[in-house]
Amino acid sequence: MDFQENELIPIKKLINNLENENENESLKTQVILLSCGFYYPIHKLHIKIFEDAKQHLEKERNYKIVLGYLSPSPEKSVNKKHSNKTITFDDRINMIKRVTNESPWIELTTLESENDIDVPDHHQIIKNLSTFLNEDEQVKKALKGRKLKLIYLFGLDQALKEERNGLKHLKDYEIVVIERYLDSEIKNEHGGESFKVELNDMYKDEWKIPENNIIFIKSNNNNEISSSKIRELFNNNDDKWKDLCHPKVVEYIETKKIKF
């Protein structure tokens, strides 16, 4: 049977990675990382947290990371915050593709985007993705009887947002939180392991946090890059915004003459 790609959930990279594992890698737990966000626009840190998580999980948990999915938020959700609509959905997708096309293991999925809702349900997103990947015949063939584990990945600044609908139901999944503070005040307030206490307080009636299901990865270099910082520098005619983006994203923004 000829290979058939899925439009919403591309699997070509996944199958290629599964089929080209060595014997030792094939015996490990096969893991896919999922991260959701506006990507308004996508920047270097969006990719770095995948790389940091992969390195940590493969070393500390002996997992094999076979793929990472970037899942952009629906247009309606983005426009609720960015009413000027300077970056269209197609622009966000095209910029992400320009980055992921160069990676053998990071991919774009638009599964979340097809449901144009205000606040995405992240539990439902990861559940739907897990169901599809474990039931797709092409993926099953490449897995050879193994199962895929999906892990939700996000920065600490996003972990503590109460509006992240569905986060409370992620108790059935492992969660990776990458240390990230947008300023020193936030670091003083939420630094170290205190975020676990805060999450527990936010969802204490519905989520008893199992310690082994929340993986906190420390990093001292994640504080200066954000989409809002890029927009701020851009609007101040400061070319430093280009240092925060992948070169092909910079090229796309300049070619399309996108304004923030």
C-alpha cells in the first residue's frame, strides 16, 4: 500500500523515525511531544523547548522521542487577544512550516485549528491526537505492536494561566514544564518548584498532582524570547527582533511585509 499522508496530522516524519531506529532505541518507550500556542509569530524558543525536553527525557527517563508536534491555536482564539489581526492564520501556518521543514522530528499539526473556538481544550487535543496515532494503520505497522506515549509540553509562564481550559484534565498524561520567566518579578514569585503548589491550588478540586507525572526542566536561557518581545522590537524599528526568529521566518515576514 502506498504511503498516505494525513492533512491535519502529518505522520511521514514519525514513520520514518520509527522505521529507522536501532535495536536499543526500539526497546524504549516511544514518545511524542505536543505543544500548543498562538505562534504570533513563531520564534526560536518555541523550538528550543522541544530540544531541551528531548534531551532531558532521553537522558533522565530513557525515553525515545520520535516526534514533536507544534499545534497552533484556532483563529478565533488568537483574534480574541489580537483584534488587529495583523498575522493571518495562513501566515502563522506558513511560518511554522518554514521552521519545521528543516527538522527531521518536529512537525506541524492543525488538528486543534480545525475547531475554531475561543478557548481550546488541551486535554481533548492530546486525547484526539493520541487516539489517531495509535489507531492509524500506517503508524501501527511502523510501531510493530508498541504503543505511543504523548507528553504535553509548555513553558512555565503558560502553565499558570487559569484560562488554559482542559489543563486540569491532563492528570492522565505526563507533563513537561520548561522553566521560563518573562521578568525577574515573575521569577521571584513562581521560581523553582513553587509552581506545582500553585497548580495544585488552582485545580485542587479536580487534579491531585502525581509527582512523577510532572517533569520540571530548569533553564537559565529562556527569559528573553517571546512573541510579544518580537512585536515590541519590530514596532520600535529595532532589528534585534530578527535575532529571536528563525532566518526563514524573518525572510517571510519581510517578504510578505507583515506588520505587528
